[in-house]
Amino acid sequence: MSMVSEKGHIILRTSRQGLALRLPVWGMAASALLVCGLVLLFAASMVIGSYDIDLPTLLATLSGETVSKSIDNVVWQFRMPRALVAMLVGAMMACSGAALQNVTGNSLADPSLVGISQGAALTVVSAIVVFPGLSPDVRPLLAFVGALCVASLVQALSAGQRGPSPVRFILIGIGLSAFISSLTSAMLTYGNIDRVMSALAWLAGGVNAATWRDVFILSSWSIVLLAVLLLLSRSMAALRMGEATAIGLGAEVRLVRLGLVAIGVGLAAVSTAIVGPIGFVGLVAPHAARRLAHTGPALHLVLTALCGAFLVAAADLIGRAAFAPIQLPAGLLTALLGVPIFIALLRRSARAQY
């Protein structure tokens, strides 16, 4: 492996020149800064709470030393899985938004905005309220089916004679989201009260009940789906230039589009099935990554995942610590941040069309 520096880029080549990577220095620096920020945020999540733990005690506990059984329980059984789940969900929702924005050519696409998260939520709520005997293990599959149906419907309805329109795509998605949310509300209104309370707690979009089982499920799905998404990054770069150019460059456009839709839906569905709907992360994170550094699709996906992980982890920490002992769900705080950004992006998109 050889490394060469050239005009703000680092070029990595294998010994036989079979693989070469051209990485922007600022993009790598931004990734390193985000990783450091996540480490600091993780440490803060471990020590801050109703049961404060100082940093030396935390380090001793993480090294395997038992300072006290209560501290062991707080760190290993509550705070660590909660912090890991928040970061995994943030990364998955962010990359879902990046995949949907690329495949639709619409910078406003977001799983929670165009009905994908709502479709996943409807199937999971149906499983909780109507079919309580179903195992929680089937929730990711049910969520994927519901999300995929909504994504296909939005794509079909937004395709006009002159091709897909970004504004039409968003408006149809918002309309379907409202319709699906009304179905979910009706189910919650007339369902069994105990099952409804369980569904409402899930719909809040919080990670306060995260367990190591959730960490395992999310990490397993994210490793597979994010790896495939990175493999499609070259084709994503071709799609940015238009469908005709992508075909001319040899990209399998139909297969790539199908793969991006499936991955985007899968990432959003699995994370929604585990923690509930967390909105606007898929909208904000890709734009934040683009503002941090202009990079190729692969490194942009890495930056997007890091931004999403940081956003949800920070929202969970603020919601847990700022108003203690009251805990605000992370989904509420991400929505408060995402709505103004969405309005600004929508106004900019509308101006660009006229």
C-alpha cells in the first residue's frame, strides 16, 4: 500500500495498482473530528444522569473493575446500550435519507417526511394492538414491508409525463403520511388500552428502553445494509450526473435504483421497528455532511452516518439531562431541529424551479 499527497487529497494505492482511493484531506479531517465528538458524547452519556458517575469511576468500570454493583448496572445495562442504540439509529436513518435523496434526485427526501417511517410505524402498531401474540422479532420484517409499500406508492404517484417532480414527490409523501398517521390514530383510539399504551410509548421515538438485544439487531442489519450501500457508491456518483450519463458510463441504472430504494427503506424500517419514528434525521444529516466537506459519494455516506449518529445521540442526551427527572424522547428534539431546516430547504427548492 502506497500513499501520495496531491492538491488537498490523499491517494492510496495497492502494491499492484488494483485499487486506488482518492480521499480529500478536509473530508478525512471532518470524519476524524466527528469520531472524536462521538467519543466525547459517548463519555458524557455514560457519566451524566440521575445517578452521576465521575470519569475515573467510569474508566475503571469499563476496564472490568467492579466499583459497585449499582454502577455496573447503570453503565452496562442502561446507559451503554442506550448510547449505542442512539448512534446506530442515527447512522441508519441518516444513510436512509442519503440513499433516498440520491435515487429520487430530491434533496428534500426523508424517510419520516415521505411516509416511509409512517408505513413502518403502521405495521408495527398493528402488530402491537391487533396481533399482540406476534413475536417482537418479526417487527423489522413487518416494518420493511409497510415502508416498501409506501415508498413504491409515492414513487408511482409522483412520476408524471415530464418525469418526477421534487415538489410533487414531497407533497404526495406528506399527504400519504397524513393518511397513514390517521389510520394509526384510529387504531390507537379503538384498541385495547393496555396494548395502546405500549404502542404510544413506542411511537414517542425514544431510546430510553434500549437493550443489548436492540444493539445486536441494529448492528447486524446496519453492517449488511451499509456495506452494500458503500458498494453502490460508484453508481451513485454516476446517477448524480443524470440517467443518460449513468447508462453511458456503464451503470445498471434500474438495478442501482432498486438497490438504493431497498436499502433506504430497510435502514429506516429496521430502526423504526426498534425505537419508533425519529424524524428529520435523514433530511438534516446528508445536508450537514455536505456542508462539512464536498466529497465523493462513499466518504459522503461516512460523514452522513457520523452526523446522524451525533445528532440522535446528542438529542437523547439533551432530552435525558436537560429537564431531569423528566425525559424528552429524542424524536421530539430532532423534529424541533428538523422542521425549520425543512422549511428553509423547501423554500430554496421552490425558488430554484421558478
